[in-house]
Amino acid sequence: MKRSAESRRTTNLSDSLHQRLNAYALAAGAAGMGVLACTQPATAKIVYTKAHRVIGLHSSYNLDLNHDGINDFTISNTTHGHTSKRFFALFEEPAVGNSGMATLSRGGQYLLATALKPGTVIGPEGAFVEGKGDLAGIISAYFFYAVFGQWVNAQQRYLGLRFKIKGQTHYGWARLNVEVDYPPPLAIHAIVTGYAYETIPNKPIIAGKTKGSDDLANHADFANTNDPRPGASPTDPTPEMPRHASLGTLALGAQGVPLWQREETARGND
């Protein structure tokens, strides 16, 4: 009888321990699932803002990509000079710490904002420059003039943008239509038709995509639906195109701008 009672006590203890172990296992499993859920990567999201902002002569537009009240980029349309010599420029200027995609002019003295086609990937591999980038410009002197920039008469092209949100790097784009009037009367007209950014830090965004998450593997298919030309590249060659320019400065196109400005400075000091 004594042996039987001990056997029952041992059996009861084992059953209690088994129940506790099951409870611990369930609790540990639930905690593990919670940790796993917390470590899942956040879903990428594009925030798109539709716009129709005309940037006329002597005006500018402050671009706040994420609507936090902080100006991220400024797009300006300016002109200066006098009757015989004038310089027109449409340019983007990033806030401190931000940058836009741009390339150097042939002479390496001038930054030209890159006119991206729909479907271009904007991300860490892009050529970003913190300085001011010219979209389009006109240099005129007497009856001669020259135009330059990748945005001359560009429609539905994109600025590639890199900016900071609370110290973290994000990528975005701004879509513009640009029209350059020449021959005289000379003028540059620009319209911002929309802009977007990726909410996940350091994650690339596709130019022209306005919602959902970015699937970079399929960005080529997206590009083809927006650009009907077969084999179209993401950007156009830089069209630094002299127009009826026989003066030495004008013949240099974009490279001649610093020379033209030095002439203006010298004239002002005389």
C-alpha cells in the first residue's frame, strides 16, 4: 500500500509539472511570435502629391516633399542682364543636406539637372549633387542667342531628389513640363505637375510611380508603358545647343555662361 501511495504522488507531481511546462511553452511561443512580428520589415509606401504649379518669370516654388513644413528644394525661374545681354535660367536648389541628380557640362564648369524618363530608378546609385542644378537656360546678346540644359522643351520628365527626414535619407521625384521660347521673345515656362517620395529610409523610388510599394524588378516594364520608344534610355543626352550663336561666348553654350557673367561683372565695375 505504501508503494502504491508513493506511485500516485509521483504521478500527480509529473502531471503538474507537465501542465506547467505546457503553459511556459505556450507563453514563450506567444512572446516569440511577438518579437518576430516586431522585427518584420516595414512596408514601403509612396506618398504622392498632385500639383499644377506654374513657375513664371521672376518666381519660384518651394518644394516640401513630405509636407512637414520644411522646404526641401526650391525651383526658380530668373533672368538678369540688360537690353543687349540677358541670361535666363530655370534651376533647382536643394536645402542644406539635400541634393538632386545632375551632370556636369562638357567643360566641367556647370551643373545641369538631369531630366529623367518615367521608370528610372532613383536611389543610392544615382549621381546626386548638393549644388544648384540648371534645368534650362538661354543666353542672349544683341541678335544672337543660345539655349542649353536637358530640360529644353521637356514634357513629363522627372527630377531625381534625395533629402532628409529627421536625419534619415529618403528618395523622391518631382515631375515638370518645361517650355523654352526662342527665337525672341525669349522666355522659359515651367509647370510642376506632381511630386512623390518613398517613406522607407534609403529605399529607391521609381520615377513616375505614385502609389503602392516599389518593385524594382519590374521597373523596366513600367518604363516601357510610359515611353513608347523602343530601347529608350532613362535620360537624354545633354542638349547644349547653340542657336544662331556666332559670338565666342554664345558659341560655348553652357560653358560660356561663366565667361558671360564675368563680362557682366567687369562691365559693372567700369
